[in-house]
Amino acid sequence: MNLLNGIDYGTPKSESENMVTLEIDGVTVTVPQGTSVMRAAAEYGINVPKLCATDSLEAFG
């Protein structure tokens, strides 16, 4: 959590109408296509330690 925005989801929210389903640590999650794994985990309350992901930057690499 950061002090300015509350929860830091790791990357910006995807606006795709297409949904994808994946499994993170045994939990099935469904999110818009293009959502990062870090954001999908955060949206479902799954804690994944991170050092360099922030929702203030566009995804790259």
C-alpha cells in the first residue's frame, strides 16, 4: 500500500472487454485481457511480494 492511492495494484487497470481466467497460488481469477499477473493477484487479495511494480507506470518489457 502506498500513502497516496491506497492499494498499489502494480500496473494500470486494463480496459479490455475480453476476459481471461488464470490460476494464481491455487485461486482461479478472471480479469480483463491485458491485466498483469501482479494486478490480477492484488485485485483478488493475493499478496505477491514485489520490488519494481507500480500502477503509476505503463507496462513494458
